[in-house]
Amino acid sequence: MPIGCGCVPRLQNEEADELFEAFTEKNRIHVDFDNLPFIILWEMMELAGELDEEVKLARSSKEAKGDRPESTKKAKKKGEMKWKEPW
């Protein structure tokens, strides 16, 4: 069963107009996010901010740039192929 998916010009899209008209101010639910009982969101946001500061400090620190683990350093030298003998 083929499905037709076409673009309808804005002025001909009556279904969208009817849906938009259903969203009135009296039907809107106003939410105060500061008073919602998020269980761990605020703690996670605080920890993410701390981690972000640590990452920025590590990137800007000259000592951190020279003290990288071997696994993160580039192993390939200029002109060296990835596979010398692929078979």
C-alpha cells in the first residue's frame, strides 16, 4: 500500500488551522518549573556545571595538555598509513 506524502500549501491546510484554534488561553496549563518536584534534576545540573568548569580548566591548563594518557595521544606519524598490510 503506497503512502502519499505531499506538501499542502499553508492556506489550504484546514486541519492545521482547526488544531491551532483549539489552543486557547483558557485551555493552557501554566507551569512553574521552580516548584516542580524534580527528584534529581537540580543535583544533576549542579554536577554538570562543576564538570564543565573542570573540563574548561583542564583544557586551558598547560600542565593538562602535556599530561595526557597515552591512549589519547595521536599514534600515527605524518605519512604513515593506517594499514601497512591489510590482508
